[in-house]
Amino acid sequence: MSQTIRHHLHVLEAADWKAGIITLLEPASPYRPWRYGFAEARPGDYAMLVLGTDPVSVLTVLARIDTEEWPGGAMLDLRRYRANVVDLTTLAMMLDLEDAFTSWRFDDADAERLILALHESPIHGEPSYRWGHSSVAAARNLLRFDGDCDGCGATVDLSDSDARRQVHVHTADPRLRPEPDSPIWTSARQERSHHYRISPRETVTDWPAVLCQACHNQMRGGGHTSFIEFRFATHPQCPRCGAKRTRRIQYGMPATGPDTWGPWLLMAGCCLEDEDWYCDVCEHRWW
Ligand SMILES: [Zn+2]
Ligand SMILES: [Zn+2]
């Protein structure tokens, strides 16, 4: 009995994950890192993007084989804060995929399970998934890059043939769980705090970032290993009390939750004021 194939899921693979992400962020990039099979591709079929990170990862947003101009390619609707990556080995183990690393195409039940896991239940990813030094964490951070250096705000031209070397992903040590309370207390027992979850803004010492060549060099030259310390070092001293760790005031409604704002920023709401800087020590604001 012949069975009609209902689902195809094709594979596009970029062994050079950094070049791969650059072409996703900037379609005008001259890089051509993608390999693909597209055997018996039909317009509307889904395609899964695989990146040669370690471990190998998969983009959580599926592409679609272009309908009109075959052989055109695959369309990808990359909404920056939605795009993330998951580890392909784990995915293959959980979805029981036999040839996850060798096949250019998944059919029927395998394709359905993958489409269901990635497309039908969109994976957004918590900010905490961006910590750690693996190339998967680096890929997550580069995927969120909006084109402006996190250090100085200068635009990095991702369409440049040298973009791969001009954009640097700074990765940060993995985040630790909060310290537990001491199991020892006296009869005059004080209120016990239950810090099972705290904001990374208050606890982390480093922050993942995407940097331009100049900031990367400046950070290295200045001996900074933490991006938070590097940012604070570039801020002016408080003109009133002389405090050094001053914060940059950011106006407007942030598109993302407070866990994604670096500790060097002060979110000041929608009312645009003149002041650019804030001092935590004496609460002075200036521009
Ligand atoms: Zn920079
Ligand atoms: Zn001050």
C-alpha cells in the first residue's frame, strides 16, 4: 500500500554558524555558507536551518520554500526577539529522529514532530539562556544583534565582506543560582529571605554583548574581562560627587523585560528629558 507524503521538512546547513547568522541578519551579505539538498521540494514546504555550533544547533524559526520562483530558495521571517537556537542532539533524542545529522529531508511523522516542536509551539528563549561560553550561547547573542554595537552604539556593516571579523560576540560566565540562606539560625530568628529568583541586573558580574572591532580592541587593551565593567569604565564620572559607576539613562518603552537591560542602564520611562546620565550615589542627573 502506498502512502501519500503529507509533510516534507528540508534542511539548510551552515557549518560556519557566524557567517550563517550574518546572512540571516543581513541578506545583502556576500557570504554563502548554506548547503542544502531540497530534494523534491514543493512550494510551501518547511525548511529547518542548522548551524555548525558546538553542539550543533537548529534555528527555532522555520523557513518556507519559496512559492513563486523555484528554484528560488527559502523564505525566513526572522523576528529578532523570537529567533533562538536549540541543540539538535537533544531535539533528535526527544523527538526520536533517526537521521537528524545525516538526512537533507524529513518526511511525514518525523517532519510533523519537528514542525510541531519548532513552529507550532514557538520557542522564545529566556534571557538567561544567553549566558555561558559555548558557541550556542554566542549564536543566541548574535541572533539578537540589531546592527549597533552594544559598547559604543556604532553601526556594524554586516553586508561587508569582512563582517565576520568585524563583529565580536562577547560571552559571559554561566549564571549561578542565588546563594541559599544559612541553615543555622539563632533563637532570635530573623526574617529569612527566600531568594529563589533574583534579577540578573543585581547579581551578575558580566553580560553577553555584540561588539564592533574598536570596542573589542578597547576592551582587550583596557584589560576588561567583564562587559559590565567595560561599559561603566566608558561612562563619565558624576560631576557632583565624583562617583565612578554612573548609569546611562534610557527613555522610551523597552520592547523587552527588565532582565534584558544591562545594569549600566537606567530605564527612565517614556517622558523624554534632557539628562543622559544618572548617579546612584547622589541621585544626580545630568547631560
Ligand atoms: Zn563599539
Ligand atoms: Zn553623584
